[in-house]
Amino acid sequence: MASGRLSGKVAIITGAASGIGLAAAGLFRGEGATVVGSDIHAADGIFEADAGREEDVQRLVDQAVYQHGGLDIFFANAGISGGLASIFEQTAEDWAEILRVDLIGPFLAIKHAAPALKARGGGSIVCTASVAGLRSGAGGAAYSAAKAGVINLVTTAANQLSGSGIRVNAICPGLIETGMTELIYRAAREKGVADRIGELNPLKRGGEPDEIARAALFLASDESSYVNGQALVVDGGLSSSHPTARRFDIRAE
């Protein structure tokens, strides 16, 4: 049996075909987990499932339990951005679709994964939120509202699952280079201003999917056994202050 921080664990990861989900799937497997990956479109080793459709989420959990004997981890990572249109440019249908995937998706993950995790004596549910859910300025209105809902959802779920041994936490990524942010990165590179990507955070750079995947690994593993109902921010320090482009020189004393 493979040894590692997730040795012997069975994990479901949604949005596993690219970006953070793909990085997490590789990392989890490397740490000994059996990974059931899903995405809206089937790919090599990836099951086709709509994270915001209840029948698909139930089927995904049932399949993991049937094929692998149980479930220990559910990383509800799938999401859509909805763009940066303002409140006045979006329709109610736009909002409904973004909320369906980004907020109802994590709700469905918790609802259907919890019984399977409880049958194993507990486990970990991790939901991808965003710094956009903390305050304005990091995403469109619908996306930001959905991610704020995810942050509240994990606190509520952690308490409703009290005594079950199931931990529920969220990750709040900052600007990460994924398919969702591809246009931002491409535009910056085409304009020759790639060095300005992430300039508003203290690290002065954007993040990589692997950096979020490692946060998910921590929350999925027993290393975070006393972490529950929390939103772990991984954003280079962006949310530690109000965004500003002002620069400060480091002066030696």
C-alpha cells in the first residue's frame, strides 16, 4: 500500500480536469489517495459530472463508495467565474447559473458526501471559495456573492455535522493562473505588463494551482484534524489590506 499523508483514503475532486482540481488530483494521488475526479466534460480518467446537478453528485458519491469501498474526502472545487459584468449588466438567469454551480454545488457535495464520510467514522469536506467572497474587488457580483455563500456554508455545515467526525472547511484563493483567469493573464502578457500580475498583494505575484492544491491537501489530511468551519485564505497577502498600488522602498538601517 502506498504511504503518504492520504494513504488508504478515497477522495472525490470536482473540476479535476484542469487548474486547481487537476493539481490537487495529482498531489492527492502522490500522497496515497485513491482519487475519483470529475468535470463537466469527461476526459482521460475523469468522470463527466455537473457539480451543480444533484443527480450527478449523488451518482459520483455512490460510484466512489461502490468501487472503492467508501469515501473519506470530498474536494468541492468546480466553479465558474461569470465574468466581470456589473450588477446592471447581468440577468437573473446569469446569477442563477453562477449560484447553481458555485454555491449549490458545494451544498450538494456536503449533503451527499456527509453520510458516506460518517459511515467511515468521519472525514474532510473542502470547498473552494475565493477572496472575492471576503470583500469587493476580486470578482463579479454574482461570483463574489456565491463565494461569500460558500464561506458561510462551511461554517453552518461544520456545526450541523457536530459530533460526526466530519470537518468542513473552505479555501479562499487569490489570483491563480487557471483556465478561469486565462484571459487576464493572456491580456497582460500581450500588453507586456505580465510583471504587474498580482502587484496588489505583498508577494507581488499571482499564484499557481499547486499552491492551492497544497492547502487542500492540508485540509484533507489528518494534519488539520482540529481545523473545522474555517476559510483558509491563500492569496499572497492580498486580503490582509485594502488593495493599493502604492510602492514602498525597503531601506537598510
